[in-house]
Amino acid sequence: MSFPRDISSEHIMDSLADGVFTVDQDWHITFFNRAASAITGVSRGEAIGRKCWEVFRSSICDGNCALKAALEAGENRSNRSLFFVKADGTKVPISISAAPLRDRRGRIVGGVETFRDLSALRQMQKKLDGLYRVEDILSKSPAFQRVLGILPQIAASGSSVLILGESGTGKELVARAIHNLSGRSGKPFVAVNCGALPENLLESELFGHKAGAFTDAKKDKPGRFQAADGGTLFLDEIGDMPLPLQVKILRALQERVIEPLGAVAGVPVNVRIIAATNRELEDMVATQRFRSDLYYRLNVVRLALPPLRERPEDIPLLAQHFVERQNALTGKDIQGLAPEVLQLLMRHDFPGNVRELENIIEYAFILCSGDFIRPEHLPESLAPREDAQRQPPLCGSLEEIKHRAAADALARNNGRVMAACRELGVSKDTLRRILNKG
């Protein structure tokens, strides 16, 4: 294939949507196409003749440069994600490919790099962030996988679902997955935190109100039940719902009718209810703090999500997932966790569960600018304890040393057997045997 003689290679390069630049063997930029100028905000005249790192200030310019790797290996390097910093401080996520430039005799005389602006893609990913599928829920835990395995059948049933689990275990994630797997997936998924609002505001939020129902009610406002009509209403922290509102929820479930504040007639709604709580609802029913009729109406399908401390095999998987997520959101190119960081996380009890792990990784990204997250990038609460570095020398028989180590681990973890097992890297049966021999 040949091009007309009046079309130069420069015209062709300027017609591309991707940025393209070339460097000589001293890293001076020798060509800079129109898209490169548009993406970087640097004109061709400003770029030509300057060192490439002076123009790009990329997240890998201080090491691990793709163009340098391509020149050293004498072959292409493609599809690496990173970011560069504009003059105004804005970070721009890009995907790059690099290759050596050779003369007619095959000698390397420089390099060429192409890059694509991923900003629009990143924005789309953020907008889609609220959409979850079963395959988005990451777990190697047999207990959690049993839950995931029955979600399609639960979704198809249309029954009310009660999800139990500590805060941060992923209850809303599972609720969204049930919705997306159901026949209601084309309709809204609406979430309400029942513990976040006082009773009078929560009632208006759930059921809506008519104009004049109270002082500030200037016009009709539909509630969350109506917003979720045809779809799914997720009632998070249902155990915090006041008793008077529980009666209205029960009626909505039984009769599929709600009464907005100030209304003289009920409004029909077609909503599937998924409720969740970190409380012991059975104990609350026994002490009359939760209505038994509503409890049994919600408890048609019951899912119990295990806390993260009971599925430590998920910690490396989830941590890497959050690293990749933060890379996409921040434009950084962090590879993962240093071994000592993973060891600290595996020993941590995670009272905040998966949400706490996500927050830890997000915090580390603020401080980390290298390839791997290291202990100094972690929150202070996870820093290695000084007393661990001042332990007295070990003495006694091997069985005595094992017993002391097991007893100390149990004490450090406030008697929590599974936490002590994770710290020592042993099973519950092994820990029990060690303690019994002491």
C-alpha cells in the first residue's frame, strides 16, 4: 500500500487520535504529533528538543520507564497504564505502548511511544461503580462461595431476603447482585439506611408525603417505595427502625400498599424488599424491640455473611482488587503489597471487615508513590508494635516456647482464637494441642 506523494508521514501522524512522540538516544523529543499536544497541553514547539521526562512528568519517569525497557530489550512494550501530570497539576490517566526506532541497517537510533487518554474511560468506570454482578464479588472462602452459589435461585424466587452480617461485610453488594440477577434488574434498585435518619424524616423518606402534611411540605414528594416501584428496595440496618414504622413496612409487604404522610388513600406499589442488619434480630424480637410478624415476613430467605477475620484467604485477593481499583481512580501504577504489609494485614482482626480493608488501601495510596505499598504507608493503627521488637530471648524446651508463643498470641488478640491462629499461621486444632501440652 502506498500513499499519495503530497501526504507526508507527519500529516499521517497528526491525523491519529493517539498521542505519538519520538526521542533520540539522548532522550530528546524529536517529533510530537497534534494529539500529543492536545492530551498533554504542551505545544509541539515547547516539546521538541526537551527531555521526554521534562514534558511528561509521568508516574514511571523515575524508574520502570516503558520506553527505556523497549530500547534495552530491542522489542515493543505495550498496553501499560499510568498517568502523567499536566502543568496545572492535573493527573491524566493514559495507556502507553513503546518501541525502538531503527535505521535502515537495523541499528537502534531512538524510540517511539504512543499514548491514549483514558480519562473518559475512567469517568465511565466511576459512573458504573454502583452496578454489581455476582462475578464482581471476590471470594475464595468456601463459606462465602456457598452464599454466592445460591444467589441465582434466590434472585429468581422473588421472596423477601434478610441479610445478616457485621458492618462492612458486603451486605449491600450482595443485595445489588440479587437485584441484578432477578427479573427486576431493568427496574430501580433503591437503598435506604434505616439508622441514618430520625424517625419523622425516615417515614417521609420511605413513604413520601403530600403537600401540607407538615410545615415545610410545600409540594408532593414521592418516597423511596415509589422510587423503587417495579424494582428492589434495600432496607439497610433494619434493626434500627423504630417500632411504629415497622407496622407500615409490614403493611407494605403484605398488602403492597403504602400511605404517604398526609394522604387520604393508599398508593399501590410493587417492590421486592431486601433487608440487612448487623444486629441479632431474634434477641430483639424476644425483648419486643422488633416486631415478630415483620421479622418472620422478612426472614423468608436468610443469608449470613461471614466476617473477614473468618475468611483470611480473601485478604490478599481483595487487597489486590482494591489496589487495581485505586490505580484506575488515581492514575497511579502501584503493583501491589510488599510481603511485610500482607503479613500485617493477615494478622489484623478487621473489625470493619472489607470496608476497613478498602479504606486502608485508599489511605496507603495517598502516601505511596513507588511500586509497592510498604508498612510506612499504612495507618498508624497497623504499624508494627515496638514491643514485638523487644521480646526477651527464647529459652526453655521447644514445647515450652511453643506454648508461650501460643498463649501470648491469644492474649494479644483478647482471647480470639481465630485471630491468634492467623497470627501464628496454625489451625485451631494445632493451637489447642500446643496449649494443652503446656
